[in-house]
Amino acid sequence: MTEELAIKTESLSKNYGQVTALDHLSLEVNKGEVLGYLGPNGAGKTTTIRLMLGLIKPTAGVAYIFGMDSQKAKVKAHKRLAYIPGESLFWPNLTGEETLHLLGKIHGKIDVKYQKELIARFKFDPKKKVRTYSKGNRQKINIIAAMQTRADLLIMDEPTTGLDPIMEQAFRECAMEAKANGQTIFLSSHILEEVESICDRVGILRDGKLVELGTLEQMRHLSALSVEATFAGRPPDVSALKGVSNVKITGHQLVCQVHGPIEPLFKVLVSNHPKTLLSREPSLEELFLSIYDKKEIQNNEA
């Protein structure tokens, strides 16, 4: 196994008794790539991360970090990565500054200048005792501790848990800077806007299985294009056109969705001289929901 990839999993699986938490995950993450990893609670996201980190043993399969088996070469692998969990238990009597110093020592290296910059950007007071911090401030420790290492790989499991919107934006800016710096990011998140803004590719997990993987552009086929138009008079009837669905007419406004070629729809709309015409691609949230709705229908039909 070479170091061409930051992460590679081969049929990675984890069972807890009769429950399959992760089912034969085969995934590759390139160096310098930001991969968003999506799925609801219980889909297997955190299990995937724990297997990558070597914190739990797989039932089957293997995970590699820069070509190193995450189980057999755990110490070496961890020197090249940093982990941001959704929440952590810290030493209550230490200050934030002492905690960051200790976590830096455990990792082995930190960029002191960048650490100070991160403390300022996240408006974090390092002089207080950890026991006095809110959940959001404890999460800032996780983020700063990981980012200060400038690690080749950042593995993040719900990294903005407890942060307010301003701090979420600060996190995104730091993530984009890490990406520009050539660092690889594996981001598990519930915040679809966060994933959409910084990720190169997105993987969607359902019931322990990877059901979709690709760029947002590659995944646009999973949901229809939304079209809205207003007219001086009554809108035309487009419900019989191929690929057109969910047609709604309210007064002079027409709203619909279209799968496949849009030319037949646009010809009808334009020939009726619309006052306004708007079309937009589906958001990541709409893509995500369309996948789950589709799978739900398939399960019900099975």
C-alpha cells in the first residue's frame, strides 16, 4: 500500500452482535481533498471514524491512513493526523491554555504562532479553568488543538457542535485555509450548508452502507431541477410534458420540477411570454433528502 491516498478502506465492516454498524465500506480519499461524510444518527459515521483511528477493531476489512494499516501502525498513523470529535471530556482543573499545551505534547508538534491566531479567531479565553467553559468553548479546544498541529489529515466528527453561527463561519474559514495548505479533511457533519461550502466530494451513508459518492455536480441527477415562472395571465399546462412533475399553479405563478432535458419545458414557458423565469439546481439538502426518500420507497416496495 502506497501513500498515494490519505485514506483507503477495503470492505471495512463492524458488527455489534446482530447489529451491522458498518457494512463493507470501500472508500478512497485523495491527498488534499475535502470529503463530506453524511448520514443521520445511527448510519455508521462515527463507527467509520473510530475504525479509521484504530480506536475499535473491525469485524472485517481494513483501513489505511497514508498507506499505513490503522490497526497495525496506529502510532505512526496518528503522527500524521488530528481528530476533532463532537465533544470531549477534558481535565476540569486545567486551564484552556494548559489543556492545549498538553494535547499538543501528546500529538508531538504544534504551530505556536498559528495556535495564538486560532485562539483570537475563535474568541477563546485560555486562562479559565476547563470546568467553567460552556459546551461551545470546550468544542473550541477540540478545534484549536487539532488545527494547531497542521496535521496532514484532519478527521472531524461533527466539529461545530455547540458553536454559534459566527464561530461556525470561523471554523469554515479555517477549514478552507487547511485545504489551501494541502491538508486532507474527512468531515462528518449534520450541517449540510457546512459540507456544501467546503467539500470537494460527498459520501452519503445509510444503514451502514455507502449509497452515494461523488461531487455535487455528479450527484445533481438525484434530484429534479426546480423551475418557477410568472405570467400576465394563466400559466400554461405543462403537467403532460416528459420529466415534469410536482406542478403547482397559484394565480399567475407556476412552480414545477423537471428531470432530464429541460428544453421541452422551456419552449412551452417561453412561448407563453413569462414575466419572470427562474430555475435552480437542487441544494445538498435536497439531494440528501431525495436519496433517503428514494431508498424509503424502495424499501417499502421490497
